[in-house]
Amino acid sequence: MKINFSSDDWIKKHQEIFSQKNSLRYYYFDIFGFLIKKHLLQGPSLELGSGPGFLSRIAENVTTSDIINLPGIQVVCDAHELLFPDGYFSNVFFVDVLHHLHSPLKCFCEISRILKPGGKLIIIEPYTTPLSRIFYKYIHHEECYRPDNVWNCAFPPDKKPMEGNSEIPRACLVEKNGPITGDTPASGLRLEKLIPFAGLSYLLTGGFRSWQVPLPLIQTLYFIEEATLRLWAPLAATRCFAVLKRPEKHS
């Protein structure tokens, strides 16, 4: 089935499904939201790619933004060209934005620019492992391949905003000697933490498809997964949580 990524119906459908699926709300609010809120610094925060605004309520003083003008979006802008002054935010956070970016390096440089020294970028993204890559490549609706130039030209110029590639986050975040490593990283952001997580429990939420399994099963599976994370995550994690920081002395 070909998905029309640019249609308003696509956004409305996501909002409708999210409101009906307690298992998906559990993952976004109790897991994703908790992880992000736990790592926020005091001060103003920016959410990139807010979409229907699922996560903006997790903290106070959050500015919502998206490339598409939607209800509840305060600032419409491209993540590659952020419309904010230098050093304005203590935190920038997003869920499922990196794997849609044409130039992750340009976006990260922009985020570094608008962060205060010591400020954080907190993200949750798809993560490919030997088992989850099978899901992302053959079952999930988005592409899954490593671009030749992942940091600067991850997609063709004519890509639509909602088209994605699930391989991009791992390609960027795991790369050694890349733009997010070293004392003076080229992106202006240094990777501080990377945690692969979320296995079968996330897949059984069904994402933004209409079906779902009972919430208690999702909760039980997630509890077991967290208790045994080191045993299975390198093989089967479907998501990653990452924290990047703008160094106190900005390069």
C-alpha cells in the first residue's frame, strides 16, 4: 500500500489511533515521556517534529514546532533551519525525527546553535539490530538502508517530509570518529548516552496501526525486557534513547 505522507488525513489518522490505543499511549507517555523528562535540564525546551503534540505536555515551558502547520504547533519551521536565537534553549528533544532528516549534520549544527552551553539534545528513534532490521526492512512501511552520505545527504532532494529511513539513527549514532564524537565535535554536539531498548513489547503495540494487544501484556513484557536489557538489546532492540550535549566551551 502506498502511503500519502503529505496528506492531512495521515496526521488525523495518527491522532485518532493514538486516542484509541492505551498501549501506544503507555509507550509514549510512561516510557518515552518518562525517559525524556528524567534527563531535561531546567529552563526552556523545544520539541522538534511535535506532530499531533503527543509529548509537549511532559514538561512546562515547552515550545512545539513542526515542518507542517498543525493545531497546537507554535512554530512552523524546518529542522535544518531553526527560527530561534543563539543559545536560547536548555533542551531540545524529539521522537522520530532523525530518521526523516535530509542532512542530520545540518540539523545538529542548528540545534547546537540554539542550545545554551551545556544544553541537551534528547532523542528517541528507531534502532536497527540483527533482528529488528528484518522488521524495519520487510514489514515496516519506511525504507531501511544505509545511505552513502548519511550525515549530509541521506535522501534524494525531492523527498516528502514524512518519508523516513529506519537505518539512519544507528548509522549516525554508532559511527566512530563522526561529527558527534571528540572534545570538539563537528556538529557542536557530543554523544553522552546511547541506550538501545524496546523489543517485542514495542512491536506488539502495533504502532499506529489499528490493532492492539492488552495493555497488561505490554507492561509485563516491558518490565521483563528492562530487567534483562543487556542480554537481548544488542540483538533485538527496536528503539534507542540518546542524549547529546553542547559542550560548555562551544567549538
